[in-house]
Amino acid sequence: MGNQINPSSQPNPNSQNPSSQQNTQQKPRLSFWQIWNVSFGFLGVQFGFALQNANASRILSDLGADLHSLSLFWLVAPIMGLIIQPIVGAASDKTWNRVGRRNPYILAGGIAAAVGMLLMPNSGTLASFITPLFFGAMMLALMDASFNLAFQPFRALVSDMVPAEQRNIGYSIQSFLINIGAVFGSILPFVLTNVIGLENTASTGQVAPSVIWAFYIGASVMLGSVLWTVLRTKEYAPGTNGLAELDLDKKQQTLVEKLAEFFSLVKTMPTTMKQLAIVQFFSWFALFIMWVYTMPAIAQHIWGIDAKWFDPVYLESIGTVPANVAQAKGTAGDWVGIIFAAYALFAAIASLFMAKVANKIGRKLTYSISLLAGGVGFLSIMFMQNPELILVNLAITTIEVPQGAVSLFLPMVGVGIAWAAILAMPYSILAGSLPVKQTGVYMGIFNFTIAAPQIVSGILTGWLLTALFDNQAIYIIMLAGVSMILAAISVYFVKEKAEQPII
């Protein structure tokens, strides 16, 4: 995959455009559908990622994880990103073969993630020599490693292919596709239960059938969309359209030399990246909390399920979970998919307008207001506690849920706006300050600002939940709201590099 082939011996994959044969510093403008194809694979990757975000805590809980350890299991996600994305970023900067530069890594990540998605929900059946919980954690690690293998090259691909004057629209289209994938990925288990009729409750040590089949479908969608981008996007050869030549004459470095060079790049990273790191810390600290603890938070706060029903020691002591508790947990788990789909849908809508808003009032103000909306959204969940059951028509089916659960759509508007900004604005702000030759590796380094706050969150929040909040997960969601507001304030201190107007 990483073989370095002399670009002069390779035909330019964009031979349909004669101007692309020239070693020019100007990328050609792309049509809407060309930009769409560059990012389409992200729809499928996010489809799978959304399934994981909405259901991993549910799966791990069914397999025996307690509330305190949930965040620790989730640590594999940022750790995989911390390790893999900088490595893949640096490797893809130095790769050129018949598949392309970024495309080989995108394809490999899609295939590996599909394997993990097929295996994780079957942990209870497949784990013969280790515990189902440990096997499930291993598959979570495989999926996260694979998602990260694809994420960074997708980001760099937009930077490679899209000219500066189209960068806002490029990342906004990517954000839109990400969120459309997230909508369908999040809602899928609910649809399989309430429309198709699959069971949404799980016996001890097993995963609900609706979740298993959702992961099967997700793996198929992800592979299909990744293949679309790989087959429909012809990358520019090194040395053309503003892309640097591959440094083929550079001697092979030892591991120590590579690490020294890497940390040298970290030390000398652009000032804008350092300032954005503060914003990233608070925003991703909050997002990690949301993904890990929304399910137990709303199950306890809105469905009224006592915290003891999330304690595997207590569950083992009583032998069988009462049918009403199992049903309530299953319904709450499905509803998490619905509200996660809602915030992704709101994010997709927001992403359609975000580029124009950013052009009008500036990226920084757009970014800050969006994060503030997310913080207010998280904090408002505390006031959504109404146990009165009502019938809700969701077009595809009618379901009876507490009034408080329906009220959660309002906070998700703010969360969705914040998510749309987090997916687009920091990359749009950052891209103009990166050296062209090292875009991939710096995008990988920037992932530290995503992984590190999640690691801190994973280590702290489980302890806080137990030691300070008596396993009442709603208070951890309140902490996420405070953190997101701090992120909004931090945007003020980011100094954006001046460049030509962006459309």
C-alpha cells in the first residue's frame, strides 16, 4: 500500500484535464458532484461510526460492563486515533501508486471496519476462550482503529483536491454527508425493531437481534460508499495542481529518527493549530461524555430505571432481569438512536448553511455560536424529566414513550449545530495555515487534539460518576454542557491566518 513509485513514471489520473499535467500551484475548480464524490465514502464510514456511538455502551452493558468501566472501554477509540492517524497521515503523504495517495488507506480502513462490525455484536456467541465482554472490547478497538485509518485520509483528500476558494463548501459537503450517514446509522436499530419486528431486548451475555442486524447492514453500506469514493475520485499526481513532489531521494530513517522528526513537527506546529487545540479539548471532552453516557442518563432520568440495573454485580446476584426493566432499557437504547439521528439530521441541515454563514460573519464567530448552542442543549436535558407516556407518530411507526423523551429533540437542535461546526470549522480554519507538503501528517497530528480530551474524559468521568454523582449519569451530561460552553469561549483566542475570500 505504501510503496513509493516515481510519479514521473505514472500517468496523471486526471488526464481528462490537460491543465492538470502541468506542475502548477493552482488546483482547478471542481464541480459540485466532483466534491460530492470526494467525500461520499465518509457517509458510509460515519454510518458505521454512528452505529458504534449509539450502541457500543448498550452492547458492552449487555455483555457485563458497569457504568464506571464504560468510559474505560471507550478509551480504545481515542487511543486508536492517537496512534493511527498521525502514522497514516505521514504514510499517505509519501505514498503514490495506481490506487492513489489517500485512497489506499481509505479502502483498507473500510474493509477492516466492516470486519469489526460483523464480529462485535456476536461477541457473546464467538468468544470461546475469552469473556464476551473482552472480545467485544477487542472488536471495538478493531472498529475504531479502522475508522481512524479512513478518517484522516478523507480529511487530507479534501485538502488535496479542493482549491482554497472552495474549501468551506468542500468541508460543508463532507459534514452534510457525514451527518446523513449518522442519521440512518443511528436510527437503524429502532427501525429494525419497530418496523421490521426484530427483538430489541437482550438476554444476559448476549446482544439484541435488532442491534446485530443493524451492524450487518452498516458494514455493507460502509463498504459500498467507500468503494464509490475510491472508484470515482482520481487523485492528482504528486507534483501537479499544487501538490508537492514525493521526496524519493530521502534516505531511509530509523525509528528513532522518525520519532524525532515527528516530535519536531509537533513542537513547530502552526500557532493556529495550538490555539484550536484548546477549543478541541473542551468540545471533544463533551462529545465523549455524550456518546458514552447518554443511554444510561436518559434511561435513569426519563425512563426512571434505577442505577442498580446497570450494575453487573447486582444483576448476577438476582439472576434474571425483570421483563419490564429489560423492556425499558431496550426502549431507552432505541430512543438514543432516535435522538442521535435527530442531532445528526440537525447537523446535516446546519452544514448546508454553515459555509454561507461563515463567509458572512466569519469562521470564528460561526464556530463559537455553534458550540454555545451545543452547551445550552446539553444543560437543558436536565429539565426534560416528564414520565407521562404519550403516543408519538414517527411516520414509519407509532411508539409510546415518556413526554420527556420527546422533549429531547429540542436539545438535539443545539447539539446538532455544534456537531456540524466541529466537523467543518476547525479544519477550514486550520487548512490555510498548513504547509502543502505536510498536510497529511499535520492533519494526523491535529487528531491529538481530538484523542487527548477523550482519553482524559474516559479516565475521569467514570470516577466522577461513581465518587461524586452516585452513578446518576445525568450529572455527567451536565458536565458535558459546561465543557462545551468553555469551548465556545476558547474560540475567541484563535488567531486565524488571513487568506483570500472563500466561497
